[in-house]
Amino acid sequence: MKIIMLGAPGAGKGTQAAKLAEKYQIPHISTGDIFRANIKQQTELGKKAKSYMDQGLLVPDELVVDLVVDRLRAEDCKNGYILDGFPRTIPQAQSLDRALDEDGTKIDYAIDIEVPDENIVNRMSGRRTCPDCGATYHMVHMPTKVEGICDVCGKEIVLRDDDQPETVQKRLDVYHEQTSPLIEYYQAKKVLKEIDGTKEIEEIFQSLVEMMQ
Ligand code: AMP
């Protein structure tokens, strides 16, 4: 099963992608996580990506596309994958389609998790991330077992630089301008599924699983 998660930053793509990946035993590929890992390791790619990410801007397509296409051709992706945060522009989607065509395969579902902007801004202020393993939490909706401490690796969780309120508004503007046209793009390909992202995490997950049966 090859799935793309669409939706604004903070809509819950990562949370649902992680749950789907576990249920279907396929890799969860988050371009944001790949960039953050590169920033942590201070790679050349990380250095380039950071300057864009800190401003709430998209990393240029040429730094993203080959990276993702190579990843999708890895052995563990042969039964499918969940793309979280890619594609984010029409040219990225076109490049992905070209690569899939070459490989004789296609996307099964593009899932748009819909959440109004005003909810997003509230949500993001409560989002916390583990700087070490990348796990995400929400202070109200998905708290850690021990306050402030990552359940997975025990490190102190933080508010990500790009989740700061002023950056969130910029990311939303970028989403509406550059990413939301992908909804029509995948609708035209008849793979779009729309889901109400304001519901509880479990309820959304159940609807997704039912939708894919
Ligand atoms: P995310 O964790 O998916 O919200 O991504 C965090 C940041 O990484 C975004 O705000 C972008 O700066 C960058 N990023 C992630 N995925 C992409 C992509 N497909 N294209 C361009 N930039 C991306």
C-alpha cells in the first residue's frame, strides 16, 4: 500500500502516519524527520535545509526529490510506504509520478487531513517534540507518561523552533500557496480521500483504516 499524507502542518499527518505504518508494517517516511536528522548530524544537507526550515519556508525541490525517490526504491519499501510531508509542491508531485511510472507503480491513496487554520495555531502551541528521537506529543491531546520526558528515549521534550507561533503562521501561508493545490492534483487522479482532522486521534485512525478496506 502506497500512501501520501496531505494536510496543513499540525493537522496530524505524522501521528496518523506512524499509526498506519505500525498497523500495515510499512515504513513511515517523513521528509521533515529526515531533514531534522541531517541537521542534528550537521551534514551539508542539514545545513542547507535548516536555513529554510527556521523561516517556515520549504526546502528547495532539488534538495528533496532525489532523496525521497532513492528512499522509495529501498528494499523495505517494496510492500509500500507512507509518505508524510512529501510531496509538498506540484513539481515534487510530478517528479514523484515520473519516478513511480519508471518503476511501473502508483500511489494508492492521498489522504487529506482537514483542520481549519484557527485550530492549527492552537494545536501547534501545545505540540512538543523529542530533539533526540523525533517522537511528537501534545501537551493536552497526547501527553508523555512523565511530564516533559520522551516516552521513547527519556530525553527532555521541546517546542520545535519551527513550531514557534510566528513561524507557524508563515508555514500555514506556505501550505495554502504551495501545498494545498496537491488536493486537486490527487483528486484528478482519483486517489484522494478527505478526512475530518478535528476528531479524536483514534476516531480518525479508525476511519482511515475503514476507508482503506
Ligand atoms: P514537517 O516536519 O513535515 O512539518 O517539515 C518541517 C519542515 O521541513 C518544513 O516546514 C519544510 O521547511 C521542510 N520540509 C519537509 N518536507 C519538505 C518537502 N517535501 N519539501 C520542502 N520542504 C520540506
